[in-house]
Amino acid sequence: MTRPADVTSEPTPANEPAPDDRPAVVRTSRAGRNLVAAAIVGVLLGALVLVTIYWFPGGFVAVAALALVIAVAELVTALMRAGIAPPRLPLLGGTVAMVVCAYTGGLQGLAVAYAATVLVVVFWRLPAGPDKTVRDVSAGVWAATYVPFLGGFALLMFAQPSGADRIVVFIATTVCSDVGGYAAGVLAGRHPMAPSISPKKTWEGFAGSVVACLVGGAALSVWLLHLTWWQGAATGAAVVVAATLGDLAESAVKRDLGVKDMGRLLPGHGGIMDRLDSLLPVAPVAYVLLTVFAGG
């Protein structure tokens, strides 16, 4: 039912929408992200990881394989839009092989699956002719290395004793880097770290990441893996360096390809690849340090 006009009220200006027509306000970050959607998605993803690593180990392997396959598909799609054509099917199949072989065959299994993927990528491209072969094959080898090979180290950790706890330390400490960097950058960010690559990343934000990783790494390592505080802090320090470099590396790739996000699957985050940019380079670092400190 329409409310009768109030003759004493002022008319709505022509260039301003009526109160009932105004769009709802969405809380966004400085990067234009929907913070509410991002938080909800982050909590759901965290819950999925926790449930599978502690109660359904095979489910975590499947989730990891699916996430890496989607990330590879997003990366290949972005490359193809830029005129680069790495072989898609060998990369997708090789991704699954690397995940499964890392979990069941250890470091040797991961290495064999990676080498086989590289060979298939090279041979798969041959029938298309010699034109731009080096470019396409190089992109395919880089994609196989950047996503499933680095991601395979997470499965190596998961297969070790207390593997679920190692995965929590690995992921949670990386999240500390993201959250600490974002909070410090928003509150006190003044000096850009790499303005030509990521203008919004600041040295103040990096300092926040360092503090969060040192504290989070030490606390989680002592609590879950019974390490000493300095071993946890050392792990956190290595994580923040790897995570920051990984974030900058993907920013450089996206700028070169002319895209803001690798995909749109995750509201408030972008694509799967956009969520793995920090985790992928951290995985081998965390694997080595936790193996040295906690055994395996």
C-alpha cells in the first residue's frame, strides 16, 4: 500500500534516489573487497579443512586435489587470455597425480609425478607446431611447478606423524601473516613496499605480519607440536618471508596478465588461486622446518 504524500516534507532531488531505492551499503576493504562475504567464506573454508584433516584424512586429500586443480585451471585460463597456451589437460592430470603421489609416496613420489607432468607437457605441445613452443611449454612447466608441485609439500606434511597438527600450524601461521599485514596496513600503512607491483602493500603492514607470525607461530608450535618457543618463532619468521614474497609474486603475475583476480569462485576473495598465493610458497618452507624441528 502506498503511503500518501506528506505535503510538509521536502521533495527528493532529481539526482538523488528515493530512500527506498537507495542500494544497501556493503562494507568493503580498501582493496574493494566485501569484508562480510570474505569473512564468511574464510570461516567456512577453515571449518572444511579442520573437519577433514582430523576426521576424514582421505577427504582432505580430495579437497586439496580439487583446490589445486581449480587453481591450475584459473591460472591456465588467465594465461590463455593473454595469448599464452600451456597444455591444459596434462597440467590438470599432473596436478591430481602430484597430490596423490605426495601423500602416498612421499618426496620421491612427488618428484616422479612432477617429472612425468613436465615430460607430458613438453610432448603434448609438439603436434601444435614449432611456433611459440618455448613460450607455451615454459608457461606449462612454470604452472606445474608453481601450483601442484609447491602444493604437494602440504600433502607431504599431512602424511607425517601429527600431520593434521602440522597442517594447522602451516595454514594458521600463514593466515596470521595475511591478517596481521592487513590490520597494520589499514591502521598505519604509509610507506609502500613495492609500489610498482602491489601499491597497497606497505612496510608497516609487513611489520604487522612479522609480529603476528612470530606470536602465532610460537604459540601454535608449542601448543600443537610441543616445540620450543624459539623453534615456533623461527617457523613464523620463515613463513612471513615466504608468504609476503608469494603474495608479491602473484601480484606481479596478475599485473602482467592484466587481471585483478584469477577467478570469481570465492565471494570477497576472488578465485582459489587468489587464496593460495601465500600458502603455496610457504608449504615447502614449513615442510622443511617442521621436519627438522618436529621430526618425520
